[in-house]
Amino acid sequence: MITVNDLKNKDNFFLMAGPCVIEGEDMALRIAEKVVGITNNLNIPYIFKGSYRKANRSRLDSFTGIGDEKALKILRKVGETFGIPTVTDIHETTEAAMAAEYVDVLQIPAFLCRQTDLLVAAAKTGKIVNIKKGQFLSPGAMQFAVQKVADAGNDNVMITERGTTFGYTDLVVDYRGIPQMQQFGYPVIMDVTHSLQQPNQTSGVTGGLPALIETIAKAAIAVGADGLFIETHPEPSKAKSDGANMLQLDLLEGLLEKLVRIRKAIGK
């Protein structure tokens, strides 16, 4: 079983990347194969990301998934095929044990980061628990979410910064939060793509600013983030979820090459 210590690499950051939601087996395997090749060449520890189901949707007719068991089996196949860990979101306590049968990391969505029962259920699986900071929380307030997992007997915790609500339809990243949350003693990840969302659009479809992906990622590495979270897709415009803020897959290698150089330059 993978632990937080397995992800620590003094020479580099680690990467959590993949599609927003599992759309099918071929797509998942294709994305994973591409990213594995890139990260192996750049010595970047890699976790494949894919939501088996999307619970937080703006509209009732939004795509939510291809079926829980089908998507979870695809995540397992990705992990077994490429020998890499995988991560997916959970939304209710009953999902924790189920998802833990298929993936290595359980992710708590930002809007659920204060849900005590959910955090405890995730902790009790023994898997790594990645908690996304709520858009409504200060960095300091995340210590209590982390402590719930630790007090439940699981010290394998990570924290993800994903921007703070700025007005009704925008987010802003306060990079002071990265070192502040690192003081809790756990890895801190920058969710590059979700921090560029533009939620609450009148159309009911979340917007985004993908042109700023490189800016957000560079700044995160420069201030010492332990890892990056990037949603990527071969054709973001055709993605079934969050296409407006995803990185086009063929742009990932060039971005990561730049980020590795920044990491080396800061000497962390």
C-alpha cells in the first residue's frame, strides 16, 4: 500500500493528473500511458487521477459518470497496467470502503472538507486521504480537517490548495497558504486547473481560464509546493466535465519540463 512517504522526493515534486471524470477505458489508458512516459523521463512521481462519479454538478442534466463499478474497475486497470497509484473522489461515507477497494488515494472534495463523518470514513480505510481546501476556508482552518483524519488513526494525509472564492464567479490563489499549510507536517499540493475555474455562470456550466495554467503552476513550484494536481484531456473542448479549465494533453510535457527546471533552480 502506498503511503505519503512514498511520494516524497527531495529532487522533484509529484504529480496527480488525469481526466476530470472517467469517460471510458480507452481514454483513461491513453492518457495514463502518455503521462507515465513523460513523468518517467522527468523523474516525477505520478498518481493517475480520475473521478468515478461527479456529484457536484451545476445542473441536473450534467454528465455524472459511466457507472460507479465500471469506472472504478477502469481505475484499477490503469493502476495495474502501468504500475502506478490512482486517486478518485468520494462524496459520502458509504463510498469510502467501496472506492478503497480499487484506488490508492481517496480524495475529499473541497466543498466537503468539513464533513467529519466523511473524513473519518476515509481515514479508516488506511488509504492516503487527500483533502482539498474549501474555497471558503483560510489555510489555517485546514488544520482541523487534517486533525480529524489523524485522530481517526490515519497519518497518511495530503492537503490540496484549489483557490479561494473571489466574488461570485471567480477564484484567486493566495500562495501564502502553501507554506502555511506545510507547517502542519503534511504534503501540500496545488490544484492548478480547478483554481482557474469560473463557477456560478448563468449558463449553469462552469467556465475557466486555461491560458493561466502555466502561470499558476510555475508560481506553485516557485513557492515550494510538494505536488501538483492537473486535469488533462486529449480534447478539452469535448470533455464531459470541466473542459473549460483542463490542460490539453499534448501541452503537458512542455509545461512539466519548465516546472522541473524551476524546482531545480530553487534548490528544494
